[in-house]
Amino acid sequence: MVDITPEGTPNPNAVKFTLDRPATDKRSETFRAGSTSDDSPLGAKIFALDGVTNVFLTANFVSVTKEPDALWDELVPAVIEHIEAFYA
């Protein structure tokens, strides 16, 4: 099981999810409108959540940016669920 630690950032619409392993095997990946699931399968799953506007994967973390009216209380557990499923 992957260990995931969500952390706030200076941007209230972004949360950094630190992992106990690399988030990507590439240099970095960004998933946003117009990206295909081939660009980042994990990014595509997280981006499909209502309210998510951007997903950035690099080193050992995933950064998720949301729309201002989306709620972190709903998104954080959903993002963690997608990350856990991806690494299962």
C-alpha cells in the first residue's frame, strides 16, 4: 500500500499529495484540459474528478489544483482513493 500525505500549499486551491514512492517514471507530467489519458493515466483519473483543474506529477508528489468552489473535504479522499488504486 502506498503512503500518502496531503499537505496544504500557499495556494488555497492546490494540495500537494506526498507519496512514499515516485509519482511518475518521467521527469514530470502535467494533466489539464486537452491532455489525453496516454499523457498520464493517474493524472487523467484525478483530473476526471468534479472540480479538478490541473494535476502535476513529479518526484514523489502529486499536486492537484481545484476550482474555487470545489471542496477539499470531498476531493482529498477521492484523490487518495485514485492514487491508492493506481499503485495497487
